[in-house]
Amino acid sequence: MTKTVFDLIKALLNATLLLLALCLFLGWQLFASAHDVADRLGEIGTRFVPVQTQLQRMNEEISSLNLALSQSDTPDSTEMRLRLARLEEQLTGLKEETKSISELSEQVVTAAVKTAAQAFSNQIAAHLPRLESCRSSSAALLH
């Protein structure tokens, strides 16, 4: 009888270790996938850097044109100032949109990692009571 109980305890320990190894492997795969997603989103974010640089140059050029027009008193300068003001508003809107898009990648990665970690911990928590019942049944066999 002792040999049977000892074999059962060894089998329970092996099964627990296998489950733990499986959980660790799945967690490692999860974080590796999250890292890949973060890398890809980082690449997408770096693609917006030239766009932001170009928008900055356009903003500087519009500012210099606006300054040149404000120093000029030609009859068409009022209409040009209005057009430049509209262009500046559109440029500001574009800058805000590109900034929000570049920040979106960080938000997506953060949300994805939090969601995946929560799902992983929920799955582990769902399986822990089963292990507890195995432990109590093996303890009953020992006594």
C-alpha cells in the first residue's frame, strides 16, 4: 500500500511540474508575442518621424511667409494672410493627428499586454482549485 501511495504522490508531483512547465512556456510565448507586437508598432511609430519633421518645416515656412506678408502692405496681402491662417489651422490639426497616431502604438501595446496578462492569470486561477482537490485527495490516501 505504501508503494502505491508513494507512486501516486510521485505522479501528482510530476503532473504538477508538467502543468507548471506548460504555464511557464505559455507565459513565455505570450510575452514573446507581445514583444514582437511592440517592435512592429515601434517600427510604425518611427515611420511617422519624417512626417512630423516635414510638418515642422512646413510650419516654419508658413510662419516666415506670414511674417513677410505682415511686413508688406500690398492690396493682396490681406487675402494671403487669411489663406495662411487657414493653412496654419490645418497644419496644427495635422500635427495633432500625427502625434495621436504615434502615441497610439504605445497605448495598444499597453492594453494588449494588460489584457493578455489578465487572461493568463484568470486561466491559472481557474485551474488552481483543481490542483487543490488533487492535493486533498492525495492527503486522504496518506492517512
